[in-house]
Amino acid sequence: MSNSSSPTHFLLLAFADRRELQLLHFWLFLAISLAALLANGLILSAVACDHHLHTPMGFFLLNLSLTDLGSICTTVPKAMHNSLWDTTTISYMGCAAQLFFFAFFISAEYYLLTIMCYDRYVAICKPLHYGTLLGSRACAHMAAAAWATGFLNALLHTANTFSLPLCQGNALGQFFCEIPHILKLSCSHSGYRREIGLLMFSTCLGFGCFIFIVFSYVQIFRAVLRIPSQQGRHKAFSTCLPHLAVVSLFISTGMFTYLKPPSISSPSFDLVVAVLYSVVPPSLNPLIYSLRNQELKDALRKLITGCFSEATNSPSSACVVPH
């Protein structure tokens, strides 16, 4: 394949032309990424260390934090590098790797959110069957299925997208490598149609998950409203609201990104929207869950208190969670 159909590198969309704004974007992304790494790392540590969180929801929350860490570590470091060093290039293989891992983590996160919705549905609508339907083996199988499906989805899209001959230049209208922007560079109609077919299949699968989430929450709200006591209704709603908020944030930003009218599209606006759906959800998810989940708040408090007390008593010792 010639260089005209397989560029050695791509040009990503820059956040700004002025050096001062580039450095501002670097520091802003650095702060966001460090906050996301710290928050998700704390959740991983809390779930692993506190036996009160050794539940199906805690297990799925641990997996969700892993996908959040993966997705933000896929897009943000390269954007920070380009802003700091005043460049916009990314290698051909680097672009392929970035597209694969971003599609992998985003797909796995969506399937995990669907499974977590099923967890809430069983917990509220079929509480007597919760231990049977969501045992440790069933949870492990569902999580493995989410990761495997995300991996297969990312592999198919990446392999097909980067098998297309590219003859429309190498400039991508995005700050990271994304399928629609690479397809715009393709000059193969058959390969383009094949990828559109794959995208339609993934969209149908995603729409099926969306219908399942909506149906589950309709059943959940009906069951909660039938609870006679106000305290019982409040407790049931409090277990669902963090997940509902995370799902709403994930779906709304993604749908707006890909379904927005072309009339309101512009490079700067598309850049802001891309940040909203690729960077904001992984950063806010830990905050949403920690604010509404009392058990998680207690575990995080124990973890942080244990770290400070150990650091005070013995600076060289490791952080432990007090029992």
C-alpha cells in the first residue's frame, strides 16, 4: 500500500493556536486527569479493602472505575503532550491503538452500566431472588461478557477502519482518533459501506441496551412507588439515583455528539462536545457514586483516615483500612 493510501501519521485538531491557551489546556487536562485518577483509584481501593462493598454492585463499580481510568488515559495524555509541545501529530499505529482502546473502554463501560441496571432491577423488583440471580459466579460471567464484547467490538471496528485506503489527506477534525473522522479520509466505497454496516450493528446493540435500561427503570419506579413507607421509598431511590445519573450523563453526551444537527456543527463546538463525552463522564462518575452511596462514602472515609493515621504514626508504612 502506498503512502498516499496509508499515511505515516495523522494531524489532530489543536485546542488553540496561541501558546498561552495551549499551556492553559495542558494544565486544565492535567488537573482533570489527576482528579479522575485519584477518584477512581480511591474507589478501587475502597471496594477492594472494605468487606461491606464486596457485593455485586461493588464488584460492578470496581469494573466501571477500571473503564473510566482506561478511557481517560487513552485520550487525555496525548492531548496534553500535543498542547505542551505545540504539535498536532500522532503516528499511524498510535492512532490505531488510541481508537482501539477508546472504543474498547467506552463499549465495555456501556455494557457494564446495562448490567448494573439489571442489578438494581433485581435488587428492588425481585429481592428474594437477588442471591440466586446475582451470585459471585453470575457476576463474574456478566462482567467478563461485558469486557469480551467491548474487546470484540473495538477489534472489529479498528481492523476494518484501518484496512481502508485513505486518500483524503491526514487531517482529523478531532483531538483524538475517532472512527467517523477517519472514515472521512477514506476513498474505498466498499470498505466504507462495510464499516457503516458494523456501526449500524453496534448502534442496534447499543439501542437494545438502552431499551433494556428504560424498561428496567420503569419497573423499578413502579415497584418503588408501591412501597408504603416514605423512608423505604427514599432508601430505594437513593440506591438507584447514582446509577441513573451516570447512565444519563453517558448516554446524553454520546447521543448529542453523534446526533447533533449539522447546522450547529463547527470545529470549536465539536471539540467542546468531544471533551464533554470523552473526558467529563470518567471524571464525574466517582463523584456521583461517592456522593449518593453511603456505604461507599463510609469506606472512602475509612480509607483516607487510615492513610493519614498510618502516615502520621509511621511515614514509611503502607495505608491500611482500619477494621
